Amino acid sequence: MKVLLLKPYSESHYFVSPVGLGYLVSALRKHDIDVELIDGVKDQFTVRRMKEKIKKNPPDVIGISFFSSDFSVIKEYVNAIKEINKEILVILGGPHVAGVKKQIFEDFNNIDFAFAGEAETHFPLFLKKIQNNEDYTDTPGLIWKDRDQIKMNPSYFEEDLDKIGLPAWDLMDPRTYPKAPQGAVFRNWPIGSIVTSRGCPYQCTFCAGKLTTGQRIRKRSIENIMEEIELLYNKYGVREIHIIDDTFTSNKELVKGFCAGLKERDFKISLTFPNGVRLNSLDEEMLTLLKEAGCYAMSVGIESGNQKILNDMQKGLTLEIIEEKIKLINKFNIDINGFFIVGYPTETKETIMDTIKFARKLPIKRAHFSTFLPLPGTKATALALELGLLPKVDMDKLLYTDAPCPPKGLTSEDLKRFQRKAFFWFYIRPKHMIALLIEIKSWAHFKSLSKRAWDYGIKRVKYP
């Protein structure tokens, strides 16, 4: 059996190794399944190139990692695959599937299967059963069509993350990636993005993360994490680690063990958190350890400068705690990138302006202002539908550069204007502008940052 795992092509602002698929490759290899991984963003693997590949060397199975913003291009991939060779099994998985569940077969009636949740443990066994014509209907997380019925099994979340093994870095060599990382800026190169834990117990209404990895935090052993970093450091020359967990700093013992492991091995690396960390999880002891381990920057989820909106988001933060923790991080000379949301369903012009003013007030180095996205399966999306802010979720507009779900009394173009104003007001100050320019590493890096600036702050989005 030959399996192709695909991260679909998109016009992304950044390039990061598809670590989730890398873990799946390792799981398949343990069962002697021949597997290929293609990063469609890095390799510009368009639908046209998919057609060429299938005609020349068709795999038996194609598994596609599905984020909601990739809806249309994945539809093109699936249609192209089935038009050329109906015998190829097409299987969808990832955050979008976890959000829409059975609806995936209503939107993609020509796929064969889908998986919701983590798949490393049971996906290889499922493929073996398919290969041997055995009953596969007890597979956890599986979604399938049985005649006219769409059926789904409960998702599975692996307790022992060490058992999965390390991701297949030989198919995601960090040295082959462009210098346009997830967090926009970096200190050293190459970069290795790693996951040290899975799961998120928090209740943020706008986030779909826990739909994919569950609510209970499960962590890898320190020995397992250090084994991966040693591999990245010694074999692939990685000199900066990006931890992309949802909740790394929420487990203090994990942080302590991680920092002690780095110190013991004396790696010459830098460390940052482009996915963001929970502000209320940080304390002086933790920040001391992280700084000693090489942490030079971190992203933090602030989201709003209005307390009512923070409460509506179920963020579990107050404006006072935000200011207190930002002040504490600055004490350690760690650069701060603040994440903000513009246009949450219960917002008004006044609350949006509160956020813009609050961002300017905070002593942070960078700020990122995203428009609210109605991601499938989240409480905030259910609220937006209930309030009549959109008749249904339009998957083609689920981009942070767009404004697909304006609050009552505002238009999409209003939100884009607020987004442009937020970026302009924050970065127009000489101190912040100079700091950003200093961080540019090359002409290619400058072009990458310019594209982001265009899409977020300049490009106009118009809807009928």
C-alpha cells in the first residue's frame, strides 16, 4: 500500500513544517506502510501538479490535512483525484473535520473516509484492515458513509505521546524552508517547530484547538522532547526552536523539565512561542527559567482591550492581569507580540477602539490584529449564527486578512478599516517601526513581511 499525505497548497504568509503529518508518517512507517509527505505550501504543489503525479505514479491512499480556509482548494484536489482515478482512497482529517464532523460528507460527497481527532494510533491499523478486507467500522475517530447513512465514531486522544515516536523530520528538513516563519521574525536559522504537549482545558469561545486535540493536557516526557531537539540540532543544524503547543506554560513541571534539559545539554539555540502562551500562567520563576534557556520572545493572547468582550470570549483574563503580566515579561527583556481580535460578534465600534487604544498603551514590541473568524464548531460561531450575523459559514472567506463576520451595525469594509487603523496606529510610532526594521534578515524576509502588511493592513476586501 502506497500512501501520500498532503498539506494543501495555499498563498500562505508563512512556512512551517507540517509536524502533525510528520507524526502520522512515523506512525505509518511502524506498520511498514510506504508513505510520502508533500508540503504543498513549500513545494508549490498545486492541483495541476497533483494531476500530473497521479497520472504518472498513483498512490493507493491520499490523506489531506484540512484547515477550513483550504476548503475550495481541497475540493479541487478531491475532484481532480477522483476524475483521474476513482480507485484512490481519499481521506480527510485535521481541524476542519473535527469542527464539522459528519457534515464533511455533505460538503465532500466523493471522499471515501474522514478522521476527527488524533489519528496516529488507529489510522495505520485502519489502513491494514482496508488492505486485508477486514471490518474497519470500530476505528476511533472514523467518519464514513454506510449506504445512505453517515456514521462517526468518538475521537481518540493518545495518552502516551511518547509512544507515537518523533515526527519524520527527514521529510520536513528545516533547512529547505524559506525564511518566512510563523511568527514573522526570528533570531537564528534554521528553525525547528516542535509540539511538547497536546490538549487545551480553556474555554475561549473563538478557538477550535480543543476540538482537534481534546481538553485534557497530555505531555511528552522530557527525554522524548530532548531526543527530538538533539536530532534537529545535530542532524539538521537547527539553531532556533519554536514551541507551537497551545498550552506549554500551563504545565509548570513541563516548563521546568524542558528548561533543565536544555541547560544540561548546553544547546546554543534561541527559543520562542509563535502560537502564543497563556498570560495568567506566567510567573517570575517560569520566566527566569525560560530566559536562561534562550527565550528571547513570546506571543501572548490578549484578544481585546474591553473587559466585557474578554468576558464574552470566556478568556479568563482581566485588563489588570494583562497589564501586570506584560510588565513582568518586560522585566526579563523578552520581546512581546500581542494577539488581538477585531470584530468579535458582540463588539461595537467603541469596544474595537478600546482594543486599538489598549494595544498602543501596552509596552509590547509587536501586535497582530486579526478579524474575527467564525470557525466551525466553536461557541463564537454558534453565537454569530444565533445573532443572524451570517446565514451560514462561508469557508472561502475564513482568512484573518478578510472580515467575513462583522458585528451588528458594521460592514466587512468597516472591520477592514479598523484593522488597518489598528496596524497603522500601532506601528507608525518611530520606536516600533525601527524595531521591526532591525529584525529584517534579508531581502526575501522583507518581501515576506511586506506581503503580510499588504494583506492585513492595505488590501481591501469587498463582499456583495
